Amino acid sequence: MATKNDSKQLQMQILPPVAGFPRSMFFNRFRIERESGFVIVRFGLVAGSDDLQDHFSCVFSNQALEEAKSVLLPYFDQLQQRPVGRMDWKKTLPSSPVCVVDIVSMVTRNDISETVLSLISHYAAMRMAGGQAKIGRLDAEPVILLRSATEVQMQLVQQLYDEE
């Protein structure tokens, strides 16, 4: 993370969380809604005849997605396969809070993938710097741990970075 404060550069190492997630969820559906300056992603677990079992919504700023691109696209390429289909999930979801997310981390093991969503406080980063240019470390706050089939996770990455 780099930010300007009176022409001084702050360099901060952001570490993704490895434990302590307030929520975990399996998902097999998602929907991406693009707005001016941000993207809302809605995750759902659907069973049977389109029966919604669970859902979660989050918002990424366009800047956060751009910063994640340098990690997610190489990860996507490393999987050495491309998604077979494209998610087109239009189900109306019950109203729920929309969590803010800054950082996306992904990993795959066999046919199951994890997507870790987390948040950092820009205020905390600035306080750590104390107004002076220096290098610091900030642990990201865990938001949710999502599991899915690898195919679904690949579709998510592909659609996040599709040119719309």
C-alpha cells in the first residue's frame, strides 16, 4: 500500500489473516454488480431447485480490485486451465449488510478453493507512520473465508477482470 501525505511516501507490508474469521461460507453462485468507483459481489449457496441456503455481500473499491490484479491474474494463470462456463446468477437476495473488502487472497487444493476476504484501516496505517515516511507492517482484519469449487473461483476471477 502506498499513499501520499505531504509528499512523503508510506510503504506498508499488509499481511492477510490466517485465522480468526468471523464467518466462513461455501458458495456455488456469485453475482458482480458494477457501479461508479466500486463493485458489489454477492455470493450464494444454492441447493436443490434454486433454494438459497446462505449468502454474503461485499463491496470492493475499483482501486482495491486494481491492486489485487497483480496477484490474482498470475494465480489464475498458474491454475493452467480456464473456466468452462460463465456464472449468470440473477436471483433476488434478501437484504443484508454489505461488508467492505480491501484484500482478496486465494488458494486451491485439489478441486476445492478458498477465497479469503479482508480489510485494512487506512487510518491505522497513517497512524503507524506517525506522519513520517517509514516502512511498517499491518495485519489485515479477517472478513470472511469462502470455499468453492475451483471452477467457480476461476469464473469469479475471470469475471472480476472482464472488460465491461
